[in-house]
Amino acid sequence: MGNHAIRLLKANEIECRVSIVKENGVSLLLYKDARVDQRILDETFGLFGWKRSHQCIDGNLYCTVAVYDKETGEWVAKQDVGTMGYAEKEKSQASDSFKRACFNCV
């Protein structure tokens, strides 16, 4: 994939949700949404330098992220499975599988 350096997250790309509230304090969940990964892929590889696809395998949703390697003329792909969230189950599984596949590209 050449010498493309994938940048670190910016502070404004990290969101925060309250996970647990107890009498003695709270637990916070730090996360990023899939749009952050899409933006970073666009910045790093260009709009047409990467692609994604989803497929269902044994009832689980997998995402494949492929990056075009100009040196070899081939697509280099990474794949991972997503987990379902509590709300918007299909959307959360697609988003999670995409973010996990992107993590594999680093």
C-alpha cells in the first residue's frame, strides 16, 4: 500500500457516551463513528483509492475494506466481523464491522 501513513485521530473526532452511572461515579465510553474512518481513508488514499463491501457469513455481517496499491496494481483487502448493538441492530453491525476492518488496515 505504498508509503501512505494513516494519521492519528483528532480530539474532535472522539465522542463520549455515558456507559454506567452509579452512586460513586460514572463510566464513560470513548468511541468514533464510521464517518471518521471514511474521512481518514479519503484523506489517505483518495476518494477512489479504497472501497468497502459487506457480506453475510453464517448469519454474521462481515465488512471488507480494500485499498488500491498503485505499485502492484492490485487491491489489498482486510476483513472483519461486526457485533450487534442494542439500537438499530443492522446499522450497528455494519458500522462495527467496517470500523474493525479499517483497524486491520493500520
